Amino acid sequence: MSESGYALPYVLHTKCSGRISNQPPANPKAGKRLERRRRGAPSNGTTDYSNFVTVRANSDAFVRVFSPIGKDSDNMGTCTCTPIVPEYRRRAFAGVGCTPTIHIQYHHPSTTAATESTTTTTTTPPSSVHNLCRARARPATRDADEAALHRSTGTVPPRNVLVDPHEPAELAAKLKFILPDKGRGKDGLLDAIRRVLRYSVNTWDQGFLDKLYASNTPVGVISDLVLSVLNTNLHVFQVSPALTVIEKTTGRALANRFGFTGPRAGGVTCQGGSSSNLTSLVVARNTLYPDCKPAGNGARDFVVFTSAHGHYSVEKSAMICGLGEASVWKVPVDGGGAMRPDRLRELAARARELGKTPLYVNSTAGSTVRGSFDAFDEIAAVCDEYGMWMHIDASWGGPVVFSAQQRSKLRGSHLADSITINPHKMMNAPTTCSFLLGPDMGIFNKANSTSAGYLFHETADDEVWDLADLTLQCGRRGDSLKVALAWLYYGADGFERQIDHAFAMAHHLHSLIQQTGNFVMLSEDPPPCLQVCFYHAPGGKLSDDAAANTKITQAIVERLIRRGFMVDYAPGDKGSFLRVVVNTQTLPTTVEGLTRAIEEVAKEET
């Protein structure tokens, strides 16, 4: 198969176990390297490997899985696949995590049940899906690995695998995504998948430095596959027993990392960081003012405080809770972008003078634009003084809790009443994956539970096992499995090495940009998180013309896309500035190539 890429597995894999293989493949292009074990299959190297799919992928490699379905496909068997690790990834991530060899046991529907007592069989998808899986899909992950070598040059690549940009109207015409009355079957499905992959942004590409997430990991791909096979709902224990136990275990382990060590400490997953922040506001209001749960806000005029650089989800949460967007007061920040506790105290006092009720403070661990961390211990003191709930939005910066070098940024986090963390960002879990953590999950239950006897049934156990009673949601996917399996495989020390590597790359990029002498840095040295922010300023002199600065910044961003780099910009006091977000998979050669590319395109604009 000359092209590999995203494709569905031929069957629903029913048993998946991993072992560690430290040895890199001798020849990444040789199919015979990949061991294939199959009942009755020849072992002399003559097996036909023409049909295989790519499961893919991550900071370590992409996985080619050989299909065991052939002429005599009615037999049950196993196949073994080893991720193919490009040498540049192996050098960059040496010691971060070993390469998994995955043994997959399959069972064809026409055979009898598997003989192993631990194996559970599932129904094979229709033959049309089997045929679909034989088709060739766009080799997005392989292309990204191969393109990484070109990123170091910073020049226009022969083929841009990062993105094929089009305006919305033009893209709609190219996608031709029409939902028909009569199904188009396999051919229509294949064609749609091909087009979606072609016109999507390839987040596996080293040039994707735009947002607070990037590609995930092979373990993440496997966890998503398992969740799709289970296809269950994490609302009550009865229908999701294993995932419920895993969520409580993982939530408690994360909570402990932040200093929530009480017997009822833990966490629950929500549908993204915005949902976690919203839930925290509801819990805060219903806990501090219990009569609001049955009767609403009443005559109280609540005030919510957040950093001037805080996430916009705080305003949306206030709107949803009936407080109104005007109830959110922005607290000024210092020169580094962190909330000023002294100004928070002044604003809380002012709110009381106006007859309002200070309710909630949203502090930030790793702000969206600058990556700033607030002074949590000082903010906690203000919250205690005015009886306010202290929340930490650690959606972005929370994972530094795993790093001995960086965790001091979270000093005082144990004083919070709730914390949001998004492992789908710095921890590379598949999107979305967000936890809301707290020192006492009983408070979450009391604040959010309702009478729904048709779903929630009382037990003699004081522990809450029907997790929907802890959240605002009913239907939830078992997203905690994504973190649990990654933690199991990489270990906490693996997370630490990945995070330390990413911070080193941010520092490296900052140094390179600064050394050119043609940019004014907004980020500190070293940067507080993984964002590096700067203005283009020839000779180190920044223009006072904000409009002109914005124009050249936007032009640089647009021209970089042609060179295979996607970065972003944000508004500042002197116009928009460039904002680059590195990640745990960013290579030194990538930031070096990016620096060259930025310098060259900037000269083209001046």
C-alpha cells in the first residue's frame, strides 16, 4: 500500500494490551519489520502485507496495523503492530515514553467465540465498512513527519501538508458536503473522509503553533477507540462501572497533585474548559447562597471577578447563570499579565459599597494570550476576607503541576475551592478532555443534584457513584480514560519530561527571536508558559502607529502559512502582536526554522 493514513480498523478490536519495545525498527519503510501473528498464517515472511491501515500517531510515531483479514479471514487470530518512530522524534523524545507494541485480538463474526476467557467478542461492522477500511486515506500523519525535516529551513515547502487554505464559500464548494435522501454507501463515505482530511488543518504538523493544543499520542488514539467501542454514558454507575471507577480514581489523583488531599477530594470531567468553569460558578453560588438553588438569584446583585486577561467563558457563564455579562468585573493586571491582588481587594470593597454581593473570583494559571500565572496565595487571602469562592482556571497551565521545575507557578493552588484543568492541551490527550477538581466532591453533589429517581437510585454507600449528580450534564463520555491510560503508560515522570521539554522550546524560541534584534519581546525571559509574544520592530525600534503594527503582524501571519507555519496574533497597546504557542512535540529545528521564516517574511513586508 503506497499511501497510508487515517482509516478505520477492519473490525472492532476486542482485546488490546500493550508491552514496551525500546528498539526502533531497523527500516521504517519495510513492512516485514512489523510482526504479524495469525492463526494459520505463514511465518516465513511471505505474508501479504498489501492491506493495512494506519491507526497513528503522536509525539512518538504513527502506527501501521496490518489487516489480518484475507482470503481465509474466517479464522480468529492476532496481529502485532509497532509504531514506526521517525529518527527526529526519537532523538527529541528520548526517554519521554517508550514505543508501544500493541497486540490486537480480533474475531470474525462467522467464527466461534474466542477461546481465551478474557476475550469479549463484538459484532463485525458491515462488509461495506470492511471495504472502506481497505481504502487508502490521506496520509496526514506520515506527511507531517516527513515535512518536519523541511520546517527547519523556514522556506516555502514543495507541498504544504499543514493546511490547504480556502475562504468559506470556496471551501464549501470544494467539500461538496451534501446530506442526501438516499445513502451513497461506501463510495460516498470514502469520498467524504478524503475531502475532510484534505481540507482540514493537520495538527500533527510541526508547523502548527497556533493554539493551545496540538496532536495527541498513540495512547490517546487507542483510548478514543476504546471509548467508541464501549459507546456508553458516564451518568450512572450501572451502565459504566469501569469508567466510573476510573474517573473517580483519575480525578482524585489529579486533585491530590494540586494539594487537595482530603478524603472527599476528587474531580469530574466536563465538556471542555468552558463547561468546567461554568460548573464551578454554579457550585459556588449554590454553596455560598444555598437558597439560590431552588429560588434563583433573587434580589442579590452578584459580582464575579476575573483577570483582564481571563478567558471569555467567565462572561458566558455569568450570562447562563442569569447574572448578566455586566456582573463580571475585570481586574487589572501587572506588566507580566497577572491579576493584581491589591486591585482585586479594591474592587471587592467597591462592590460592597454599592450594595452588591462579591461572589466569585476566577484566577488563572496560564492565561490564553500571555501564559501568565496569578498569585493564588494572595488572591485566596482576598477571597477569605470578602467571603468569595476562589476558582483557578488552570485549563492551560495546570499540567505544570507534574514538573518539579515549573510547579512553583501553582503555589497556593491548595487554597482554591475549585480548579479547572484541560489535559487535552499541554498533556496531549485527545480533545476534549477537561476536569473540574475540588477538595470535597460532596459539595459538588449538594450543589448540582436534583431529584431524578428514574435515573439516580439511592445506595447504602456514602460515596457518590452516579457521577452525573456531580455535574450540570447528564450525558458524558468517559474522557477520563484518555488521561488514565496515558498516565498508566507514560507515568507522571513522562508527563514531567514532556512539559519540561516544551518549556525549554519556548525559552529557545524567545532567545532566537530576541537575538535577531528586529523584534520587541512582550514575553518575559524565560516565558511564563509556552506562548512567545512579540512585535516586529526593525532595529529593535517599535513604531507608535498601532494600525501599521497590526497590518504588518497580520501580513506576517498570512505569509507564514505559505511556508508551513501557522501562528496567531492578539491585540496589544501598540496594535496586534505575534503569538507563537509551542507544544510538547515542538523540535529545536522547528523553532529555528520558524525564526528564519519570520525574519524573511517580515523583510518582504517592509
